[in-house]
Amino acid sequence: MWRMLRGLIYLAILGTIALAGYAFLGDLSPERAEMRRSVVLDGR
């Protein structure tokens, strides 16, 4: 029982460290570029 509890605590700590590393190092923001396109509207 203690072995399983210790393993869950270990996984929780490891997950917290991984999440913090992903938040600081994982730059997944998209590249921004201005796009202009002509749009033809059907005016009735």
C-alpha cells in the first residue's frame, strides 16, 4: 500500500515539474502574418 502511494506521489511531482517545464520552454505561439484578400459580396 505504501509503495503504491509513494509511486503516485512521485508521479504527481514529476507531472508538476513536466507541466512547469512545458509552460516555460514550450513556445507554441503561431507565426503572425498580415493577409489581405478581396471579397466579393452579392449585394441584393
